[in-house]
Amino acid sequence: MDLKLPVLTDEFIRVPVEAREGSAAVNPTTLPVHFAFKTTGVPVDPGDFTQGAWETDGAAYFARIRVGGPGTGATKELASGRYTIWIKVVDATEQPIRQVGTLEMY
């Protein structure tokens, strides 16, 4: 997923999430989901994550977070630049962290 958004925007971005237990698909929406946006090439740290939310359209699940430029009031305000998007879903036994795309704020 590669996004390019103007720095004046204030909107939700959605990342499709497929959760599995063994070979069976499961509903992840009861688990906490977090996002991190790191300047491209900079590693992600545990303190970089901001809580997101879930959205579903029936059988598909999406993690989402509201992003925008400085002063927009978005959940995650980002200056102009190119960012790697990370998500983390937390359950009782695992906390997988995945790089899911890039976001360019211009």
C-alpha cells in the first residue's frame, strides 16, 4: 500500500488485516491495533505506536487511523515527508509487527 496525501488532509487510512488461527480465519476486531509512522529508513521502536481502530465491511477487516498534517487535529499528525507505515495487533500470546506500506505527505 502506497499513499500520497497533501499535508492539509485530515482523513482515515485503512489497512486490510487478515487474521488466522491455524488455517481458519478469525475476527481480529476484539484485539488492540496500533500504528507507527517512521521516516523511511528509520527503524520502528515500541514507543512509536499510536492506537488505531477497526472497521469491517462484512468478511473483510481493516485497521484504521486518522492522519493529517500539523494542526489538523488528526489522531496522528505528520509533517511533509515519506513514512513507512507499521501496524501491531496485540493478543494474549503474540504482538506481530508488520510493515504495511508507505505514506508520502506533501
